[in-house]
Amino acid sequence: MRLALTRLQWQVTWTADAAEARSLVAEKAPDLLILDTFLPGINGLDLFRQMKADHLLDTTEVVVISAFGFQEIVKQAIQLGARDFLVKPIDVDQFLARLGLIPGGKG
């Protein structure tokens, strides 16, 4: 995903650390946050909840990704305001299409 977005001229910042992710979102106010549900030390949905409560995502769209597509996890992500939920392994073309970056997505 990172390589595909970079090739489309998106500036991509990556971290697997929840505290660093929170700090980067606060500092950069990104257009898009791709958030995994499984992060070291914290559930990604809990991090989503915290950042949303602190208004760090007011101008940021969130796509949640997970190795599991359990209905309850998807429901929580959508209720939190996620733009989309994708189950791993992720097809990069489908990912880009669903973001509206290549034809065939919902844009």
C-alpha cells in the first residue's frame, strides 16, 4: 500500500508504533490514515477512539485494515467513522480503487 501510494505521488509516513502514530497525526493532520486493528500494546480501534475523542481526526479519513473481518470489528470501525474496512491480505488495486485513486472504486 505504501509503495502504491508513493507511486501515485502521495507523501507517505509509516509507523507501527501507536504513540508515534498519534504524534504524527497530531503534527501532520494527514488526509488519510490507514490503521491496523492489531498494534503493539493497543487495539487499533481503541487508538482510533482516542484520536477521535481528542479531535485529531477531524480532517482525516480513516481506513481500517485487519487480518480478521469479524462483523463486530467492522461494525465498530464504521461506527467510529472509518471510510472503509479492508481485510488482509489486501489487493492493492482494490485498495486504490476503493479510495477512488484508480477507476473502479467508490471514490
